[in-house]
Amino acid sequence: MEGLTGGPATGRLLIASSTAMAATRRIRIAHSPDSDDAFMFYALTQGVLDIDGLQIDHVLSDIESLNQAAFDGAYEITALSFHAYAHLADRYLLMPSGASFGDGYGPVVIATREVGREELPGLTTAVPGELTTAALALRLWQPAARTRVVPFDSVFEEVASGRADAGVVIHEGQLTFERRGFVPVVDLGAWWQRETGGPLPLGGNGIRRDLEPELRRRLCRLLTESIAYGLEHRAEALSFSSRYARELEGEPALQDRFVGMYVNDWTRDYGEAGRRAVQLLLDRGAEAGVLPRRVTAEFEAVA
């Protein structure tokens, strides 16, 4: 049922229905190799759900690589930073579930010493991808920040070595930076909540517009069912997703906490508040000149 090649940072899972291969429709689903995403897709990738008639090619890659691949429409379904979605709205619709929101928390700007907001423009800040929402949020917090793009898992090393004065950490690094000896400059999710009163939308799942509407709706339903199954069978889904807990390996309590930060009721359904939050982020990005134009967030309708 499952095959995996490559390490935790890259790989491919093939999940095929019992229908003859000649009769199946191939769907490539791509997301980051992180425990929260693995939790979200657990039921869909491990044979829990009925995918009759589908062959799912499950691709794992870092979020900035996925953002860039989406410009070519590489995958029928892909994780997208909301920052990247602003450049890709003509190619992808947002699926109505599967989003990650920072509800009072989010990417953290870290340094080896205390750094003030006004000091940051004179420093070099490492960001985990040009089109990540972390990079967008940093620009909204400090428009004059001078940045350098590095892989997300190199940010700590860049700052520790002095090649960067500060860095924006995402994923599990949000929970581990202090024990690594770094100092928080700002939690961008907490700042955003103070600024707007709502959560910071970080990333969602996009589905290609050129798929048939009926197929898009079915795939959206499957993702929603997969998220619901994980939330309702938490221990089972956590047992699977723990294999992707890079920095939190062997720390089940922190693994559970991290998954809970980014797979929750916001993930099950954006709701009106979540959709407004996405639009507000896109609007603020356009107003600040970080995004090239104002984009209206469009969601696939499943009803």
C-alpha cells in the first residue's frame, strides 16, 4: 500500500485504490515533510479513506520548493504559503480545509542577542524562502528589513555562525530556539494578533483550477475527511506523524503540542473568520507593496 523513498526531507508515497491501475486517475499531492502535515494527510495516505478510482502520488518537499513548483502547476494539490498564493491565484483555488493558522503565535524572529525593531534594517535577516508567509510577515512588521533567503533548516546555523544577524524560524524551530540559545526578537504571529485581532494565516492547500469541478470537489471532501479522522483518532495519527518530527524526535508531548498548534479547528474549516483573515493578510501585503497587486482569495466550493 505504501512505498517511501528518500529521507524525511524528500520522498514519494504512492497510494493506489483497488481499482485496476488503467482505470485510475493520477493525483499528485505535495506538502512539507513535517509532522503537522503528515498528521493532516494520515487517513488519506494510509488507506483509511475510500480513494476508489484514484492513484495518489504523495510528494514531500520543503514549502519554498513547493511554492516555486506551483508556478508550473507541478502538482494537482499542493501546500502553498499564502504569500505564494497571491502570485498563483490564477492557477490554483484554495481548498476549504487544510490551512495552518498561527493563533497568537507563528514564525519567530530570533538572534543571538536582543535586537530592537528599529535596529533590524541595519542587519541581515535570514528568511526561509522568498515566498513564505514568514517572509511576508517580516516585511509587514519591519518593511526595511534586509533579508537573505536560506533553506528553512539552515536558519539556526546562519545566525549562530554570524553569516546572518537574525533569522526567521518556522516549523518546530518555533518551539526549540530558546533551548538552542537564541533570543526572540518578535513572534510574528503574536504581533499580527495584536495588530489585527485575528490569527496569522500561514499556509493552505491549493487545488489546480484545470481539474474537472466534480474531481476538485471530491478531493476537497477527502482532505476534509482526512483532517477530521486525524483529529478524532489523535493517538493513531500522532503515532504515524511522529516519524516526521525532526527536531522533536523522542519528545511525544512536544510533538503533540506542535501538531495541535497547526492542525485544529482552523484546519478543519476556515470558517468566515479564517477566510477574512486570509483576505486581510493579502490586502495588507498589497498595501505595503510586498505583493504585486491585490488578490481576492478564492475557495473551491464543495456543496
